[in-house]
Amino acid sequence: MPSARKSILVVDDNPGMADTLTDILQAGECEAATAHSGDVAVRMLIVMAAHTRDGLVQEAETRSGFPVPPKPLDLQRVLALATSATA
């Protein structure tokens, strides 16, 4: 039986950025959904941050157990994180 594709939620207030990254992830091994605001994704894991307050990234990483990649995106790093997070 083939394994189920793992899900990733892409959250960004820039629709072009979010939609492009979602398309890239969907072309690979991931099922990806998009939210264009934090309000839409409030109950979901947010994995990338452009602006943060002190300690927010560390708190998110501690609570989720996953790294929070900053912008600008290093696409190779994001894809590697997505692969390891969904393994």
C-alpha cells in the first residue's frame, strides 16, 4: 500500500509567495494548502516568519519541534525541512 502524502500548510500574507511555494511543494512529495493570513491559519503550524518579536521564533520551534525558516527563503532549505518534517 503506498504511503499517504504528508500535509504542509503554507501561510503568508503575500498571496504570490504563498501560492508559488504551495505549487512547488505539491509538485514534490507533499500535500500543501495555503492560508493568506494568520487568522486563517491560527490553529495551524506556521513554519516561516518574515517579522518576529523577541523569542517568537524560538517559542514556535520549541512548541512545534520544527525549525522556522526566515525570509528571504532559501528554497533548498525549505524543501529539505519539508521532506524531513513529513518523513
